[in-house]
Amino acid sequence: MCHPLPPSDEDLRAAILTAFAADAQTAPADLRVGVLNGIAHLAGMVLSLEIREKAEELCKTVSGLRGVVNRIEAPGAPSPARRIDLIEKENET
């Protein structure tokens, strides 16, 4: 049985940027996105925790992404973390 190749980091980054551009909260935000080995690294500054969390949630909807490092600065946000939030995969058959 053949397994499809995972999406490239460039494809994942493009999908995240497309999701951000399509969302009313994240579209105007000055967010930077990098993807390395299937893990998205988010940076930038936003006006609220809600927008920061929305950006992370949008990333988690991108198929093939392995995790998210959210270093977006927002009022009340924790200092930029070294934590990686891995995305749980559903059991594949």
C-alpha cells in the first residue's frame, strides 16, 4: 500500500498564509509564518489574545501540519514559549 508523501514545508506555509488571509481577524495582522519539518512557527504582534489564539487554531486546520510554535505577541500573552503544540492525528487505517 502506498502512502502519499507529506506536503512540503513550502506547501504548508502557503496553506497557512491562505487561511490567515481568508480570516477577518488574522488578515489585517502582521504575522510571520515559517514551517520547518512540518512544524509551523508563528511570530508577530497582534492586539488581542483572541487573534493570537485564532491564528494557532487556523494552523491546526491545515492538513499535514505536525505542530505549532506560537510566538505571537499579544497583551496578556505568555512570554514567547519554547513549547511546541503537536497536532494529534486521528488513527489511520
